[in-house]
Amino acid sequence: MPKSVLFRFLAVVLLSASPVLAGAALPETQPEAFAQSTLEATAPIKSSGHLVLFSPVREVNNEIRSESMARLPVTGEGRLYQISRDSSRREAREHYFGLLRDRGAKILFECSGIRCGRSNVWANQIFSQAVLYGRDATQDYMVAGQVAEDGSRWLTSVYTVTRGNLREYVWIEHLKVDAGAAVPGLDSVNNRVFGPVVVPWKGGVTYRFDWQSTDRRKINELARDEGARVVLVGYSGLAADESFNDSMERARQAAESLSEVLAKTGVSRQQQELLIVGPSVVVTDPARQGDRVEVMVITR
């Protein structure tokens, strides 16, 4: 793949992609509940036109408006959880992000706070769960999709909110989409791209990388495919007393160090592409922050 084409492709990935890592859980399996929460209610969902939003919601003349939404034929279940007082929405959200990432799901849309729209609309008109009506500034939503090996398509949406009484809730919808229905963003998922695998790093002259052996094995396995390219994207945080150039240099050195590690394990330098972005690209996902190298494998 020519570098110019690769970098244009990566620009899209960097600005819009969320973590997508391979995992063993089957798409049809309900996401494991956040440990610090209690199941309050379940609701079977079987509809020929279930509303799923892929962009922020608005209400105009009592009608729901969204730039990207779909009424889909689905079968599944909704689950309402109350989060324990000694935990938080943030921790619950990170839990479900991690589960979806490990399954290999693709985050199709996410939002936080008032950018999502009015909590009242989400609670009463989209999810039909009045208990979810909370503060517009303390809510978040994401919807993820996955295509199973048998071709079936699955959507998982996660909405969390803090109510006025400070109680916090999670609403999960896990849905199988009927064959033939068009799902915004899901049908265009590129199965040739694995990752990003997020590898936090520490150090200066020498570097310590924090990543799982399963991720290393998967990268090496995919890299053996003919024509596979391994892309290392170097990120760095910008310290208060640090210049932009110094931060970029730290990111470059860390990415080159990880490149050497991969070369020693069998991923040749000729297969690798390094892209250094340092602190210049801001990612909202809490799992993709700070000093890190994100590794992707692009197969032919």
C-alpha cells in the first residue's frame, strides 16, 4: 500500500475509530454486567422498527430528530442497572467499552453530556425508561456493532445517566438485526483492519510497554499474512512544562523502540509503518489517553 494512501486511511481511523480488539466472547452473548451494579429490570425487545440513534438527538415539535438514526427489525433485550454508590458511571462506561473492544465490536457513535441532546428524550421517547431521566450534563451514550462469523449482525447500546438525586443508572440494549436491514456504519466495517491495540509506555532512554501477551501473539500471527502491514501510531501527553516538539520527540522514540521489539519477534521492519502524532490528535475514549503506541494490522 503506498504511503500516501495509507496515511489518508489512517487519518480517518485516528479521528473516528474506537478500540477494536479481538476477543473470545460471542456476539450473541449479553455483555457481562458491571460488577458494581444491580439489575433493576429486563425488557424483551422484538420489533420491526426499533429506533436506534447514531447521532445526537433533538426534539422538534414533539418529534425525534437525529442526523443519523434507523428503525430496525431486531430481536433482543434491554437491561436496567443501578450503579452502586461506591462506584461511578465512568467506571461502568469503561467496563462496557472494554467488553465491546475485546469482542471486536466497532463503536458506531458515542456522545457525552449535553452533546447527546436532552436526557428527557433519551429516557422517555427512545428507551421508554422514565427512571433514566437525569441531568443533561451527566449522561453518555454509545452504540457498537459487530458482524459474527455466520454473517449475523449485532448492536449493543449503552446509556448511563446521573439523576437529580445523584443515583446513577445504566441501560443496555443488546440486539440482533434481521438480515437485509441497513445499519449505518456497520455494513462498511473493514474486516481487514485489526486494532488499534493500545500499548501504554513509560521511560526515556529505555521503555517499558504495558500490553497483553495475547495481543502480541495476535499481531505476530496477522503479520505473517502475505502483504500485511503493521502500523504503529505514536502518541504522547503534553506536560505543563514541555514543548510540543519535545512531546513529539518522546512519541517518536517510544514508537521506534516498540518497532524494534516487534522486529525481534518476527515482524520485519519492511512490514512496519510508523506514524507520529504526539499530542496533536485528541481522542475522547478514556481507554486511549496519555503516552501510548497504538498498533494496527492491515491485511491484504
